[in-house]
Amino acid sequence: MAVEVEGITKRFPGVVANKDITFKVRRGTVHALCGENGAGKSTLMKILYGVQRQDEGTIKVNGQEVSLHSPSDAIKTGIGMVFQHFMLADNLTVLENIVLGAEKLHGIGGEARAEIQRISAEFGVDVNPDALVADLGVGDRQRVEILKVLYRGAKILILDEPTAVLVPQEVDELFDNLRELKAEGLTVIFISHKLDEVLSVADDITVIRRGTTVATVDPKTVNARELAELMVGSELPTPETAESTVTDKVVLSMKGIILAGTEGRDLLQNIDLDIHAGEIVGIAGVEGNGQAELVEVIMGMREPSAGTVHLEGTDISDWEVREIREAGVGYIPEDRHRHGLLLDAPLWENRILGHQTESPNVKGQLIDAKAAKADTERIVAEYDVRTPSIHVTAASLSGGNQQKLIVGREMSHNPKVLIASHPTRGVDVGAQSSIWDLMRQARHEGLGVLLISADLEELIGLSDTIRVILRGKLTGTFDPDTVTSQDLGAAMTGADGSHDEPHAAATESSEPHQDAR
């Protein structure tokens, strides 16, 4: 066995994260770990990577019991981990990030570059070593993290929600890479909420519920519904939306939007887009084709080079972020850690974030802490945010519970328009279902939604209309009732002939911009 976990228990103040967890990982296999948010998966993997110490239980690697006091100990035993939320230095290049802390292996010059290029070629994880990490999209950031692990010679890879940031084509590439790793004798522990993906790539699946292991199953003998029932006791949700609620009232309108980039290419090119009250407009695109820039223009983080943005007929093109937020634009950011939360602040302070001038957070000119705390308690109850207290830090919550807090915060101010960028990324089937229900209900009540998602099933199921973005242009409009994932995938890459330029590549990466908090 590559890894044997026996009786692992981990307690935090007010909560038992892991309780008597036991499972075994066969060498040279992909072993999936499934469970809803807060089930204890990430805590368990942090213990296996030496980030945290178990209170009870033992870990064996290749048959030998090990004591892991730090990630350095884990790396020495051949364990590497790619976290769901990346741990990269934005101000360094890809090469510098990869060699950071491992300079003794191949130096920091030509030998290191050659080794990175060798690994990139061998495993198909291709990133420009001279690119600045701050300029990379989330898909490329993940590739850098995987390269870091491989560069250090890991034989056991822990991947925490690795597909959460990827579009379908990239998921296929990742799974091909995992199969290559497995074929060469490496072992992969794969944490995921996406049960169809788990079933397609895993050799064994261990299910964790409320901090303890409930079963290890063979993917050939179970289906997604049975796995969902093991995880959360309910069937797999679907994002299907029933009757149309689209009205004639345009709540957000973009006309002729151009956002200039460097090297003579515009990041956004002549964007025309209307969102009506009661309508969900989905945006499909390969990561890095202008989705982030589109959101930043709407939210006031970037001012367009040309064109206008109107909110209910009022030109907001040159408004500040705070003015746009106060005018009724809600925002669920793509990266909740960078743009949605203060991780070291308690939940009630995060409830205020981005709404510092609005009720119930203020009384006169001062923050009303008592009212903010009371409303945080309401959000926690109403949106099923699983936490021992509103006074714990945001960092202490699982990713899905962090997301539910953000969704609750944004919906609590009755927005006219909601900009939802990957709203269910990295959340379990239960939280995903809750967020879908919330968006459907808000749409029914007249909310206009711009939904950006890498989950094509989500886009097709929730949207009233779908637009494809490719190299900063809106290149196609599709009816969710008739379009297939294959149709969208072809349009997203330009393979359907809807774009006159070659295969989709990332647009120029984002320049520094304001934070939408």
C-alpha cells in the first residue's frame, strides 16, 4: 500500500473535524476522496501533508509508519499536495515559484529551467516559465502548483478539488495526465465533489460523512446517485430551470465595450450585452478569454476604453466600485479568497465586507456591530453555513461554507443585478443545490443574473440564454433548450468556425485592478 490511514482523529475548538478515519490507498492508483463540504476531507489531507497534526491515529507510507510534523517531512516521504486555493507568490515568475524552497535541487537558472521543461513535456503541463504568476488565470495557476509538486519528486500526489477551476477540455487533459502519472507508478489521492468525474477517473473511492469514513467502494459497482446518497443522504441535484421569467425590462446593458490591452490587442472587443429582469444570461468560455475583464468592467474595477455600461438606464461606466455596489449590483467573485473574504477576520466582519455603507451594517456614520452580528446569525441559519460560531475566522470554514456565506451576504441586499462568477465552484452537491435554488428563486422574483461558469451543465440548466466569449469577443448566442455541451465546447474553442482566429488561447492576463470589496 502507498498510504494507510488508521484511526485518524482531529479536534478543533467546538468541532471534531476527523473522527476515527481509516482507509488504504493502493500504490499506482487514483484514489478519490468524496464528501460534502465540512465533512473533513481537507483537514485529513492537511494531516497527510504535515500541515496539521492528528490528535489520534497513525499514518503509514509504503508500509512504514511516519510522523509528519511539516510539509517538509511529507515531501521527504514522497508526498506532494496541490491545494484548492493556490499558494503562489504573485510577484514572482512561474520558474521562481516552482524552485522556491527547492533551490538545492537544480539551482535557479538553466538547469532548473531545463528540468521544468522536461516535466512539462512529460506530463503535458505546459506553462511559460517566464510568465509572472500575477498575470495568470486560475487554470494556469493550477498547472504551476502541479509542476511544483512534480519538480520536488513527489510519488504520492494529493489534489484538492483539482477540477474546480477547469473547463471540460482542461478536465479531460488533467485526467489524461493523471492516467499518465498512474501508468508510471505514481499514486494520486483526488478530492472532489464532482461525482461523475470521480467515477470516470478513480480506481477506488472513499466516502467521508461528518468527519468519519462511511465506505470505500469500487467505482465499477456504484453510480453517482448512490455516491451522493452515501455523501449527504440525498439524490444528486440537477440545475434544471422551469418556466421563463424573462421580462422586457433591461436592468444591465453593455454597448460597444472595448477594453484596451497591451501589444495592440484589446482584452474586450465591442461587447454588446443586455440582461433583463428575471433573466439569467450565461457566459461560456475557456478560462482566460475575457470573462474576468468583463466582470471587472461591470463592477467598476476597470474603466472601459470605449462603450458604456448602463444600470436601469443610468450610465455607470465611470462609477467607483462602491457606487456600483450601493446602486444594486451584487457580486460573487471567481476567487473567494482573493476578492470575496478577509480570511483572518471573523464571519460577522466578512458579512459587512463590500456593504460597509449599507443597512444593517451601519448606524449613521458608524459600523453597527450588534446589528451586523445579528444579521450574520440570520445568514448562517438561512443559508446553512456550517460553523460553530459567527466569531470564528473565515479561514476556518470549508470552501463550500465560505461560498454560502458570500452568497448570503450578496443576496441580503436585494440586488437588481447579480454578477455570479463560478458561484458553485468547489462546493458539494448539497451546497450546489442550495445555490441553484436560490438563483432560481431570485430570478423568479425579478433579479437579473450574469452567470459565468466552467460547468456547462450548470450553464445549460440555469440560463435563459447563453453567450460564448472567445478572445474577448462574444461570438455566439445559444438557446439552452437545444444546445449541447459539445456545441458549447466547439464554440468556446473556435472549432465551430464562429471565430476567424486560431484555437482559443488565453487573452492577455489581467493588469492590477481595484478590489470589488
